[in-house]
Amino acid sequence: MNTAQRWWHGLDHYYWLTAFLAARGLQRTTCRLIALVIFGLGAISITLIWSPTGPHGLRNQILALAVAVCCWGMTFLWLRGRWPSALESRISVCLGSLCIAISCLIQADPLAGLFGATAFTLVCIYAAVFHTTQWLTVSWVVTGATLIVLGYKLAATDTAFAVSSVLLVGFIVMFVSLTGKASIWLVDADILHENFEPLTGLFNRDGFYEKATTLLASRSRGDDRFLAIAVVNLDTFSLVGEFSGLTGSNRARVEIAARLRETARRDAVLAHIADSEFVIGDLFDSDDASALVERVRGTVSGSPSRLSASIGVVTTALAPLVQLPPHDVLDELLSIATNAMYESRKCGGNQVTYVRSPTLTVLDDPGDEWLDNEELA
């Protein structure tokens, strides 16, 4: 995919940003802030009814009231107990653009409508950051059409002023939205496509290997601690998709990812490597990782999706791994933890199977090329 295609299609960052905000405890604050802005736009639409430059006539005043009701309905959407789905967010972008357009066009003074058109920046920056360029274009089209109509009305009295005013508002909307889009696109290009799984904001499999390799290389030499790898598989996850569809499945993955972030320690490596499978890597002072694993099992079962988890855990001393190729070590440890997870599932799920200090086959044949490179280093 070339640069132009990535700019146009790209990734919908909605769930990634959802997970990002949830991990930092900012999801509720963000919801309230967005709700406050939408509520304010609705209140402005009602207040302008009493303004000499506001909507005149019964039809326009009814439209102003309809805009306010629509805005307050979207306010409720963002004040519910859960974060809106991606579809609900896209609907908000479309309705928000439409409401601003109507509110601007029904003003008796087109200059007042043009001033109100600056509110398009709010919808455009949201669409630029949270969604693809295609959804941003929807807001641009509505903005452009609104500005053309308002400019035509203003041109009846002052053509030069109308053209310059429309261009000024248009430039402001475009600059703000493109700045937001460029910022998230740079993050997309440098991070999301390489090491992160965009839905949950966790590492993908390649990212897990890279981060865990760094963990081994920087902290294992002469270390008497233990490396723990836990594979977490969500029991009966397929039922979530059957009853709630793709939206429900995605929401469940995001919820679990956020809870794992809150549960794991700061230096732990977290990854989402399959539809219902997560991986945690961390270092401990002993081969007992049960404290972390039980917290993980508890936080999964306490999620709104009411899922349980089958977990496989392998722990091994770091010292014998110093001279070994890290990717081979991780391959084997991940395989052992995965097999342990399957044992937990066979036993009925919602259980943990531990494998402590297993004999690794990579210890028998670490690879001559790797050892030669280590000796040269």
C-alpha cells in the first residue's frame, strides 16, 4: 500500500485510541468532555432563537429545536456507562456535521451562520484523529456545501467580503483537521503498522518478540531472576461474537486489554496475538508467578463481558538463557505456555496450568552461529 492509499484508507484508530485512553484512566474524562461539547452546541442552537440574527420563522425555529434534541441525544450516548462503539462514533460524526450545517443555514444573518461554521473544526478534528480519511471527508463535504451556501447569501451585499470570509473559515477547518490527521498518520506509520495491534493498542506477536528480546538482553546477564510467560485465552469467546456480533467481540477485546494493562506491572510486556489470546511476559524473583496470574484471572472474570480465562504459565531461570538466541528461547517458552493453556481448557476452563523450570531443547543446540557472534561480541 503506497502513501496515498494509506492516507486515504489507513487504519481506523478508534479502538486503538479507546484502549489507549482506558489504559491511562482517561476514557471517562474523554466521554464527559465530548458530551459537554455536544451539549453546548445544542444549547447554543436553542439560545439563538431569541437572537435578532438567529433563526426566524416557525420552520427555522423548529429546525433549531430539532438540532438541540439531536445534540442532546448524542450527549446521552457519550454519558452512558460504556464507551460508544465505532459505528456509534461514525454516526456521531455524520449527525454532528449535519446538525452544525442546519444550525448555520437557518440563521437570519448569514454572517452569524458563517461564524458558527467554525464549529465544524470540532467534528473534523475528532474524525481526523479517531477515524479514517473517508469519514473526515464526509465532514469536509458538509462543511464545503454549508460555506458555499452562506457565501452565496453574503455575496448579495459584499462579494469580496463573502469570498474572503468563506476562504478564511475553510482554511481554518482544513488546517486544524489536517494537522490532527497528519499527527495520527505519523503515529500510524511509525508504530501501529510495525509492532502494535491496532484494535487493543497492545503489542502484536512481532512486537512481543522484539520487546521481550530487549527484556532478555538488557536484564538477564548474571541475573538470578526468572522469566515468566503467560498465555491467556478467553473461554467461550466465540459466543460473544454469536450473540453480539463483531462490535461486541471488539468491545470485549478492548475491555480485556485495558484490564490487563491495569493488572500487569509497568515493565511487563503485553500482547494480543490472536482473536481471543493474549500474552504476558514479566520478570520475577522466584519461579512463582501465581500472584500476577490470579490477578489476571480475576480481572478477566470481573469484566462486563463476564468471560473467564484459561491460562498457561511457564517460568524459567534467566541465567542459563544468557548465551542463547532470544527468538529461539521465546519460541520454545511460548510453545510451552500455549500447551499449558490448552491443558487448562481441557480441564474445563477458568483454570491455570503452571510449568516451572522446564528443560528447554534450545539449551541442547543453541546454534553455532549465535555462539560465534556472542564470542566476538
